[in-house]
Amino acid sequence: MNTSEGETMQHPLSALTSDEIRATRKILDEAGLTGEHTRFSYVMLREPHKKDVLAWDGTSALPREVSVLLTQLDPLSLSTAVVELGSGEVVSRTELDPAAVGFGPCLDEDYDLVEEIVRTDQRWLDALAKRGITDAGKVRAVPLSAGVFGYDDEVGARVYRVLSFYQEKPGELPWAHPVGGVIAHVDVGNRKVLRVVETHVEHVPRESGDYLDDAVRGPERTDLKPIEITQPEGVSFTFEDGVLSWQNWRIRLGFNGREGLTLHQISYGDRPIVYRASVAEMVVNYGDPGPTHGWQNYFDLGEYQFGRLANSLELGCDCLGEITYADAVVVDDHCEPKTIRNAVCIHEEDIGVLWKHNDYFTGTSETRRQRRLVVSFFGTIGNYDYGFYWYFTLDGTIELEVKATGIPFPSGYDGEDPYFAELAPGLGAPVHQHLFSVRLDLTVDGVRNHVDELEVAPVPMGEGNPWGNAIGRKRTRLHTEADAQRVAANHLGRVWAVSSTDRTNRLGRPTSYVLHPQGQPTLLADEASSIAHRATFARKHLWVTRYDRDELWPSGYTVNQNPGGDGLPAYVAGNRPVDGEDIVLWHTLGLTHYVRPEDWPIMPVDHAGFKLKPDGFFDRNPTLDVPDLSKRHTGCECDG
């Protein structure tokens, strides 16, 4: 298909529209692949191969493919399909074995269904009665992804593990009242409780955790004055047809129900840096080995579809200043599009001094202010809320900040468990980790890149270092996918440089961007544990793989009840070369949360992230041309 005069060709990476989602459903219906028991998950654009997108001339359409995971509930089966919208055909279909690969994410209807099932099980009702609860209608049964823990009756069945919270009256926050020591294992396909596991904890904490209640929070402060952010001449960026342009930066935004926000073809001054960036998975693994929490390890993207849980953001609450919002279209379990209003927030903010110098010889005093472009979204998964903030600064730095808040998962606490923190009388929360895998498909000045590990290298006193003050640096090339499975080492200042294999700067060195990790702990579970097999990505801070169009998921495509080994372990099994190739970086970052009393009843934001900083990408400071705007509005005389 060619573009007629005056018509704009759809970009091959443009997010799926509502019409395209409905067309996908129609094609699958007409192919006889759907019925009343069909549920649809991971309905996503199957992005064209990178080489085809980079060679795209803007006039001829590339195949527009949509990938879908299909679950047939009765009889239970699993398959994938790829639809090509242009031809209206199903171009591929693959049957999957749930016993080998697990299932798709939790379905919306399962939440009500699980509550129905447990309320008819006498073992569960008896366990509640033992804890003083006779009205099961006041109990909120919370179905949670089950993981894989060697139960034969769960293999090939869709299973949840259920913890419960008491809600005395509608509108009361139930999280403060966990029904201690009761865990139901539920087979939703066969609509039965497989087992009820009880522990010695037999109380329901009664103290309110309602942080909106005056009796809990106390009187509100009266001496906090408003802060208002204004840009009287408007914002410095443009956002048109999904493309964000700001101060030499150009970024295409995408959004899907699994990952949420995706960033594409990030460039600075027409020089490519990142082809695609996203948070590709996140796992929350709990460190208490008892039966109540030992199985808790949630994959919030693969098991819950994080993008579908994005918040509609509100001016003055979630975002402050001159804000541009973008809606997002996601897909429900019946392949119906759903628009999330204001899902993505875009704004710019002042973040302090960019550069400054008072020169004694010339008598000059110069200061320039740093500014960054912020692209963010927030999502809520049960008790936790996560914000993902991508930052782009004037000096060419890219940064991701993850903000974790919400309510730490509470449980009845008897004062004896060493893996718990006490939060309130009879109430505790186990230690746990929030670990994120960020997929960074880098194209630093082109698709041929290589990675060097850099770290400090102390130099012994002796010949060439007579005073013992020399500081060296060690550079190690990562040649293969096996070489490129690395952990951070903050005491060595370990970072990873991604460099162009084809382009050099004016000093003759490869143009580079350097990944600076925060270097917090990776997955702390034993390497023989179930979660270590299922979240192998989280055991390393860095993986480097060869680009493959369909290698997108660090724990595999179907994560729910997957026994492990999929995703990155499978991707790197061939140990492909990565030196001077088209490569993808996978970076693990996160938090190890020893819960504090100050985190209850709602947790102040905690932070995790990384930076990508230019190192020889530019020939000199790229912000010499930033003007001094101080005199225009403040009257400040920054030049002395």
C-alpha cells in the first residue's frame, strides 16, 4: 500500500488503536479460533523487525501484526496467534502445553469467582470461625498467583492461593485486618478448593489502618504553604502523533497492556541511542519461609498485565506544573479496547544547577540551570502502587526512577517470626524484594555495538607509581552472552559502557553511553529455589543478548505457573556473540524492603533506578549553548 498525496502513513511502531483491536477480534472470530469460553491476553503489536523499521521510507506500509494469547476455559487449552491486519489473516498459530509453560495472566473474572468458591468450602469457613469470624460476607478473599511448588494436582490447572482480609463495614480499608494463618489453594477451572492450609496464627488484628481516618492520622497540618509551578510562555516540548521532541531529544511513545509505557527510537540531535526501552518484568518475592508467605512471588507484568492497571493521573496530585497527558488504549479479557484517560504524564522541570563557574582571572560568573523532561505513568497492583519515571536531561543523560508506595503486604504476627517486622499490635509484614527487569535495546550511533565492563583498578606503589597515588581503570570486553551475565560491584565503581563499533569521536575513541547501576541486592532466594528458576533474570544485574524480534520477556512469554527456564536462560542458551553485534541490555534493579513502622499504614515512596550517561558520545559539553534565562523572570544577575 502506498500513501496518497496529503495522507499520513501510520508509523510501524504506532500503538494499536481501538479499531485495530476490534479488527483483530473479528479476524480471529472468522478464523474459527474463538468462542464464548475464549479469553484474550497480551494483545500487543508484534513490532516489525528492527532492520525493517530502520529502513522504512515512510511511504510503504510494513506488515501490521498483532500477537494474542488465547485461553480456552472449557475445555482448558492455551495457544498463541498472530494476526496480520492488512491481509486480514491469521499468519501463525501455536498450541502451548500449560503443564510445561504455565498459563497467561490472571483473568478479571477470576477475582469474583475465587471468592464464590471459597465461601462454599466448609474447611475455609471453619478456619474463619476458629478466628472469630462467622460472617464470611465480611471477608475479602484475595486471589494471588500461585507459583510452582510441587503440588501434583496443580500441574496443568489454573490455580490461585488465597489470603483473606476482614472488612467490618463497606468503605473500611481491610488491609489492616488480615485473617491470620488461613491459606486456600483454589482450582478455578474445576471450581474447587484443593486444600486449606492453617498455621498457628489464629487472630485478626483489630487496630484500624485507615490512613484517611482522623483518629489514625491526627489533625492535618496547617502550616504547609502551596507551591505553584508556572511556565508563562508555555512548555518547551512538542508532542505530535506519538512523537515527543524536546531540546535535541526525540522519543516515540508507546503503551500496551503488559508493559505499560514503552519508549522507541530515542535519539539526540538525530543520533540514535536507544531503539526500544521498557520495564519488561517485575517480581516481588517474599522472604518469609512459612506457609502463609513462602509461596508469594508475583510477576506483576507477566501474571497481572501491569499496563492494564495504569492509573488515570490527576493534575495537582500525580503531576504538578504545565502538564501534557496522553491516553492509553489497552485490551480486556474479551478483546475489547479500553481507554485509560491521562495514563501518561509529560512535563519538564527545573532540577538545579547544570553548570557553574566563578573565574578569578576574568572576573566572570556564569551559571546555567539544569532541566529535564519527565515521561511517567503509575499503576496499582493490589496493595502496592508503582510509578515509572523516565527522565531526559539537557546534557544527554537518560534516567529511570521507579517509585514504590502503597501498603506493605500485612499479616497476623505473633512476635516470633524472625523474617517479619512488627507494624502494629498483632500485625506484621515480611521482608521482601521488588526487582525490575528493564529491557534496553541500544543503538548507540547505530546497531553495531559492544559492551565493556569498567571498574577502578588500584595501582601498587612502585616503579611508575612512587607515591602510591595512581588510580587505574580496568576495561573488560564482554564477548559472548555467557560472558555478559554480570553483577554490580559498587566498591569497584563497576559500570558498563555500550559503544559504537563503527563511529568514533574527535579523539578517535568509540562513541559511548555508560550504564550506571545503583547496585542494590539481586534476588536473595537460594539458587535451587522455585523463584530462582522462574526469575533467573533477577540473579544478575546485567545480561546482554543478541537482538531477536520476539525475545522480549525476561521470564518468558507465559509466566503464570511457569516452572522456570524460559526467558533469558533460554535466550542465552546458544551463547551468541555480542561483540560488535546488534545487542540488547537487560538491567535488574530494585529494592530489598525490610518494612519499617514508618511504612504503615501507607508507605512513603521508596526509589530505585539507573542512569545512562554519555561518555565520549559528544566531543565536548553539549550544553554550552544553553542560554541564561535568569534575567528574564527573576532579575538574577548570574554573570556577575
